[in-house]
Amino acid sequence: MTKENFIEIPHGKRKSHIHVVPNNSDWWNDHLLFRDFLRNSVVDRQLYEKVKQELSLKKWENGNEYASAKTSCIQSILEKARREKIK
């Protein structure tokens, strides 16, 4: 995703990232698939929660470092969601 696709909104010591993407883009569809899969998979939802809790204990220079640290977990769950969707 390029810099043009999101807006940073500072508030307090943090920033919110608001992503703007076209409906039905791969990015949009992957995020919805990930969300819906986690809603239905207790095991994967707990895994993602555990990873996020562990990462939240670390000090990060910025939110992008935190996001990068959880990427492998997200990709693994997303691949599983895609396989399940194909069945």
C-alpha cells in the first residue's frame, strides 16, 4: 500500500491510521476475509490475540514496527482462511 492510501491522525501520544481503498480490491477483500475468519475460528482468534498481547509488551519506535511484527501471524491465518474458503 502506498502512502496515498492512508491518513495518519495524531491524538495524544498515538496516531490512528485510516486506510482508504476501493471496495472489492484485493486489500479490502483480504481484510474482510481475515475478519470473518477470525469471527468463526476460536483457535485462530486466540492465536492472534496471544501474538498481539505478547507484542504489546514490547517498546516500539512506531506503529509500523508493531504491524510488521504481527505480519507473519496474519499471513498464516489469511492463507488458512483462503484454503477454507476454497473448500
